[in-house]
Amino acid sequence: MIRLAVASLLNRKASAWLTILAIAVSTLLLLGVERVRHQTQENFANTISGTDLIVGARTGNTQLLLSSVFHIGALSNTLSWQSYQHLQTLRGVAWHIPIALGDSFGEFPVVATSTDFFEHFRYADRQALVFTQGDKFNDAQSAVLGAEVAKRRQLKLGDKFTISHGSGGISFSDHDAHPFTVNGILERTGTPVDQAVYMPLSGLGLVHGESSSDTTHEGEHDHTHEHSHEPPVYTLSAVLLGLSSRPLALRMQRDINTYQGEPLTAIMPGMALTELWRTLNLFEKALLAVSTLVVATGLLGMLTALLSSLRERRREMAVLRAVGAGPITIFGLLVSEALILAIVGVGIGIGMLYLIIGVGGEALLANTGILLRATPLTTTEWSFLAAIILAALVLSFIPAWRAYRNALADGLTIRV
């Protein structure tokens, strides 16, 4: 039966290949949307790990998360250095990472922080940041580059560059008087860490005129400022906190949110991510609905091709019945053709997906920030493929039943 179906399809190569192409493109779109949704959610979840609280000025939870961790958008308010010192004194705080945003290096955000960032920041399954070259910054005018920044800007250790005031690729003024030297390059993480420039807080204070350049050792400089009346910067965008015990997070979140010194917002990254994905749930469903409609269009194209070919194949079916082919054989021939078209189309669609990820993955990451990996198909993706093949099988019953119902005499009658 399969050989007969293959021979029949080869006799109609043009229409068969067009049908296969339609199913392949439909499969590619459905798998592509699902993979983007799944891996984007996974990448978001892997961006930060081990941080118990993120603290910023009074703002929305999602805005604070996107700005401080994903470098998307900007915070309209900042928290004072005095509030940061207060956070350090809270009982249960094991480590703290100050973050100041607002400057950029081309399209890449500049993150001013302390050396504690490289010691305590974790991503994915509590993986630590690793240097492929160099080390963390050691003075006010040294910097560390994310892997994507170094690659896109073709910078290496010892190279100098200048930053600009403003974020999102919009520059208000260049800080040409204070160039920075590349002191380290981080290993690729697949997170927004790859697309950022890291510099010491004292360096940010230097270019903004908030601190002097009479110090050379960043570690000593930061710790000196933490206990002096002259902080390296006057305000911060956010502070990442790690606690000695995670159950303390809820109580500390309440204490920070009710702090009398200034209005502050403390969020738990995991809960904020869940809230973010609830917000995006409508868009996920819309994308899935569009891709499902495209798959349906491809399958309807297959149904149309099979039905339209029946008029030309009436004599073929009649001859098959005349030589002894039973109704099950005729029925099975049409079903087999549809299954072959669907399976080949799905297979080509899978191949196209991995080809695009392999060839265009770097370009996709560079232009959109979306990281897609050529990982094995997930259970959900397999279920989508099975649904496509099952739908093709069900739709094939329509032309198969029509072929069965066509009369033998009708097929042998010469029409003029």
C-alpha cells in the first residue's frame, strides 16, 4: 500500500511537493513559536538565581525587575546612598550588590556596581560568573565586558573606550574625558549579562563629577566610601540582596516596603517573574492561535489538493477496483498518501527549524536578544507534531470516502 501511494504521489510531483512545502512551513512556524515561547521563558527564569530580594525606589514590581535585571526600560526614581547603607545593616542580609544605571556604550547598557557583583551574582542553576579573559575591575577607570559586547565591538584586554550618558542607544552626551580600559571579559551566559558593560561605582561617580580620581584600587575605594560621608555615587537604581535564610524574605520585604527614610520597593525575583509571565500570557495565546491557524491552512491545502485530484483520478480508482481492489484498499491508498505528505512535511519542517537555529541563531541573538538552542524536541513539541499528523489522518477520510463512493461505471465512462 505504501509503495502504491508513493508511486501515485511521484506521478503528481508538483502538487505533492507544494502540499509538503505548505505543511513544512506550517510546522516550522508552530514549532518556532513554541520554541521561542518556551526558551524565552526559560532564559528569563535563568537570568537571575540565588538573589532573594531586589530593592529600588517606589515603583511597580515588573518595572523594577525589567530595569534592574534585564536592562529593559528605565527607572524614573532612584534610592539614596543612605538607604543603601540602611539595607546593609538589616538583620539577615548576607551580601548586597549596588547597581546604578543610566549610561550606555552604544546600544549596550552600562551597569555601575561593586566587585561583589562578580562574587555573588548567580544565574541559571546558581552558576557563578566566569572570566574568559582578565579579571574584575581594579580601579575607577577599568571595566568588564559581557561576552556579546566584546564580540560585537571587537574589544580585547587593554583596549580603551568611552561611555555616553543615556540608555537604550540614545546618547545625550559623551564622557570623552574619562575613557575606560577593558580589564576583563565574561564568559557567555545566554542572559542579559552578555550584553552589558560593568564598571565600578567610583567610575560612574568620576564621569558624573560625583567623586574624584585620586584612588586606584576599586575594592578599597568602595569599602572606604561605604563607611564615609563621601559615597562614590549619590543615588542607586537598585540593590540586589542575598539573605542568610530564605524564609526571612517575606518579613524583610515588608520591613523595606514600610521603611520611613524614603519610599522603597522590595520584590522577590521569582514572584515578579511569575507575575510578568501572567501579563504576557495573552500574547502567548495569540501567537499560538496564529500559528495553529497557519497549520490548519496547510492541512486544508493538502485536503484541497487531494480532493481536486480525485476528478482526474476517477479512472485510476475505477481500474483499481476493476482489477480486484476492495473498498479498504482504495480507502487506505488515499489515507496513506495523506499520511506520507504530512509526515514528510513535518520532517522537513523540523529540519528547517534546526537549520534556522544553527545558521541564524547568532544573528537572532545579536538583533533581538533572543537565544534559541538546538535542543531536542520537548514533550509539548512532540504533541504538536502528533496533532498535525492526526489532523492530516482525519482530514484524509474525506477524499478517501469520496473515492470509495465513486462508481466504477462513472470512472470508465468517456466524457466529452
